[in-house]
Amino acid sequence: MMLFERAHSRREALRVAAISAAVAALTPQLAFAKSEDVKAEIDKLYGGKEMTAGKLKLDMPEIAENGLVVPINIEVESPMTEADYVKSVSVFAEGNPFPRVLTYHFTPACGRAAASLRMRLAQTQNVIAVAETSTGQLYTAKSEVKVTIGGCGG
Amino acid sequence: MISRREFVIAASAAASLTAASGRSLAQVASSGKLTQDDLLRFDAAGKVTLLHITDTHAQLNPIYFREPSVNLGVGETKGLPPHVTGTSFLDQFKIKPDSPEAYALTSEDFVSLAKAYGRMGGFDRIATLVKAIRAERGEDNVLLLAGGDEMQGSWTSLKTQGEDVLQALKALKLDAMVGHWEFTYGADRVKEIAEAGPFAFLAQNIRSLEWQEEVFPAAKVFERGGAQIAVIGQAYPRTPIANPRWMIPDWEFGLREDDLRKQIETVRSGGADVVVLLSHNGFDVDRKMAGRVKGIDVILTAHTHDAIPTAVEVDKTLLIASGSHGKFLSRLDLDVKDGKVAGYRFGLIPVFSDAITPDAEMSKLIADSRAPYSAELAREIGRTESVLYRRGNFNGTLDDVICQAMIEQRDVEIALSPAFRWGTSLLPGDPITFEAISNATAVTYPSCYRNTMTGKQFKDVLEDVADNIFNPDPYFQGGGDMVRLGGVGYAINVAQPIGKRISNLTLLKSGAPIEADKSYTVAGWASVNQNVEGPPIWEVVERYVADRKTIKVEPNDAIKVTGA
């Protein structure tokens, strides 16, 4: 778990990302999570509360250039004031050995609820992010990332 | 000087290839002789002219290039250009069979029309046309842009790392280009090419892996015809997947729509009247992008090698498809009023090499760059009795030869040949020179490997490649054709999702089905992996052709296609 004490620059985010990637890079012998495992984990964490799409932006490539380090940019639209801020963003991957890859925690002092990381994806799968605000709102976004064996481009 | 070929074609008037008034090419041809003036005739509009060449694949001299007879579209692109071929193409664009346009744009009656109309392209012919258009419109009103894949695809470009084409592009006074196969010369060489100028090498969608910084300038603004024209570059977004990533290890590509939107805002707020996306996305990707990213006036498309005789309009964006191998020069006249494109006129000019007087300066430059290699280029290995070509979604006779060469020379059950869309064609009776072989094989990662693969691995590869071409979402398409196979037949339903398209995999020799758990000996080339071992593919093909002396390719009926 990582706590951001202030708004981070891109370079800092990448340093954090290196740690996150290491977290994700577990041994391949482990069984992979499935979409139902991810759903169960999300239900467990957020109590099955309603989630809305839109304010959480999950920016990932459609096709991974290198499945070992797939870039992910997360940004949540929020005033980030004491009264209303993004408390956390969790990332889930259907092909990860554990359904939840990581959670970012934010405070109003962060200024922005944004993070960049790189994640290992062994195969084509859905990546899901969930943001929780201090007012109890939940936002979600999903992105399918294709991981190819090797291409033939013209 | 070349002699002017007599074009004797019994044809009545048909629609012109260009939107120009006056005699159409078919009329011209029916009158007996096609001239340079006929090709250049154009009903000019506005003050600005954009000229576009693309995917010339380092073919400095005129060539034969057979367009595909099979080019299927899936999902929402089904039946739309460029997924129209043969007589359907002729009908859709009202082109008379046997006309010069029919020869240039389709595979219908290719061999006899090739004999009648001759080779197409050649940088010295393109230079003549470009100079004439600059003279007509005024130097300051013309912008010449190249869509990428200009510096790879020939023996001389491979040997000089693209230097021969670089010099030709400089002599053409190119204004800007983007890249794809250029990147297979490695990061250092591409940087060198980009900085060799005077033209701009643009890419809004390449970033350094570590800091996400721009590697090349995203855009350049040109003043032409009194208007500010912003050209934004889009490199082939899948380069690190389709080509060896290890050659450009520190760069990240991708479509980068959001960055493109920001770039458009930047150039518009900087006073651009016209925004041009010089793209190597591939046509279907560009068509989708035009619908999602607002504010682009013109997308000059590339990569998928499509030649479309009209501009395709998507909302307010014009899409231009200029073919490949130097066969066409696109001319787009723009009438720019009050910071907007108020009107346009487009012409896809076919570069009939026998009708155009070569530019002497460019001819000399090309001859000089080829001179050190002339003996190996001219070396005759054998002859072909069949037309040899590559383009088509599933197979081409040239790839059948390459696959057969791998099976025999590498002693394997199965051969895989990458589904590149570049490579020139040979007519029945033509000599197979080393140059002809290298025109289909000249890559910087040519090792022909020999390996074993289980039936399951093999099917997974086919499914992966099939999804790269038949995924209904263009953003998941890579822009190549289906991998070519030797020794194996299969059925494919292009309408199915990944994992379900391929069936009935069969070893042709025995008729036995491919078994998932069984291992098979496999040869292939152009692997994107590093440290691949094996002789270069051109040696393998040369040995095979030398053994045979005469090449004859039987019709390939090993692939059953459904769902189209």
C-alpha cells in the first residue's frame, strides 16, 4: 500500500510504478484470477454498492507492446477538498494471480487523484479500476488489453 | 530515354481516374497513346496543393505490382473501400474493364494488362510529375508529404540502411514524412535519418519509455498558398509488436488519441488554417479515428497499401489512400477560406512509367546508388512460368514459392511466411533475378529459423494473426495479411472471434489432421525475437529457385474461407 503525501509528478509516479510492477510480477505458476474472482473481490471490498462510470479515467493501450510492463494511467475527476476527495483507487486484473493488483490511497493534500503504473499482463484480459470518494461515491472503469503472441504487420 | 509504349486499347469513354475535367484516361487510351500531359491534366482548385506518396518500399525504379484480389472487411468496414476488389471495384468506381485505371487499381486480367500498360512507379517519373505540378501551382503553394515505409523493401535500401531512398527523397524536396519499416534500421539510424533533413520526420505517438517524452517532433506548420498548414505525424502505432521491439527498445508507440487531440488544439490555437494528419495507421484505423478525433481536415493514409480513386469523407475529414510501391501520386487541391477548407479537388495520379519522361537528375541519382550492387541485382537465378505476387488476405503465389523453398531447403513439415503487404510482382516468362527475390525479402531480421512447434502452439499463432486482421474493431487490427503457410491447409471463418476462426488444420502431404499435442518441424523467417538463428531467407529462396530453374505455381486451394 502506498500513501501519497502530496501531488506527485510524473517522474515520482513512475518510481512508484516500478514498485507496483514488482508487486504484480508474481511467479507464473500461480493460478490466475478469473472474472468471477474479480467480481467477488470487488463485492467484498465495496459491499456490492452501486458504481458509476465516467469520472474515473483508466488509460491503457488497446494492445500491449510489452506484456511485461504495460503502462496504466489513472485519473479521477474530483475537487480534492476536505469535504470531497478521492480516498482510494484500486486496480483489479482478471489475469492476475490475485484479483486485486494494488490500491492507491489519496488525501486532499495530493491535489489530484492521479497515478501511473506499469503492470505485467501475461495474456489478453480486462483491467478494472474502482475509485472511492470521501463522500462514499464509487466510480469504476474497465479496459480490455490485448496481449499478442507476435505480430505480422504489413 | 525510354521509348514511349503504344497503348492500344479498344475502350470507350469511362469515368476519369481523377476528378479533373477533360479527357479521361480511358478515352486517352482508346485514342492510342497515353501521355504525361494526360496524367497531369487537373482542374485546379484553390491555392494549396498537397502531394502524397506512401509505402513506396524503396522501389526507386518502375515495377509491376498486382493489387489484391481478396481484401475482406469485417464488422462495419465490410463492403466499404478499400475492402472492394476486382469487378466490384470497377463497378463501384465506374471504371471500364481493360482500361489503364482497371490495370492500376485491380488485379483483373493483370498479366495481359501489365503487358499492355507496362511497369508503374519509379522515383524519376514521380520527380517529373512533382516538378510539373510545382511549376503549375508555384513552389510556395505545394506541400509534398510521404506516409512512411519509403526506405525498406529493396536490396539497395537494405545494404545502405535506407540511404539510397533518403537521397532520392531529398532530391524530391520532400517536406515531411512519418515512419514504420524505417524503425527496423534501429533507433540510432532512424534518429540519423530524422535529423538528416531538410524534411521533417514527425511522430506525435512515439514516447521515450522511461519519461514519456517526445522522441520526434509531433507536428510542423508550413505556410503554403497563404495558409498555415499544420502537419501532424502518426507513426505506425503497432511497430513494437509487428516488428522487432529490441531494435527500438526505449520507445513506446500506440495510437495516443488524447495526445493527438491536444496536438490539434495546439496547432489550431497557434493559427493553423488546415490540419493534416500524415498517418501510418492503416485505412480502417484512420477511418475510425476520423470519427473519434475532431478537427482534422485531411488524413493522408498509409500502411494498408490501398489505392482509392476518390477521397473518402468521414464527417468533415477527408481520407486519402495513395496506394503503394510508387504506383500513384495523390494530388489534393484545397481551397482555404477564412481559416477553413471551403472546397477540394482530388486526383489519384497513376504513375505509368512508359508515359512519363524520367527526370534526368533523379535517374542519375538512382543509377549511381544502384551501381555498386548492379552485378548481384542482375544475377539471374531462374525463370517463372507463373505470375508471382504477394498481396491478398490469405495467399500469394510469391509466398507459395517462399514457403515451398523453406519446406525443401530446411527440411520441415510446415513453413510460415510473414504476411507482409510489400513486394513486387513478376509476369510469366520473367527472369527471377536476385533483385526480384530481395524485393520480397529484404528485411534487417531475415534469419530463416528451423524449430518444432506443437499443434496447439501452431493453431494459437494462426488465431493470433487472424485476429490481427479480422478483429471487427479496427483499433485491434495490425494491418498485415494472414500468415502464409506451406505444407498445411485450413479453414477460416473470418466472422468468428479469436480462438474460433481456424479449423480443419491438415498436413497436406498426408492429409492427416494437425494434432494439438503432437510436435511438428516448422521453418519461418522475420521472427521479431532477438538472436534468431538460420540462413537469411533470400539465400534459402535463391537455392530453391536455382535448383528448380523454372518456377511454376499451382493454384492454392488449401485455405477455405467463410464468414465474409
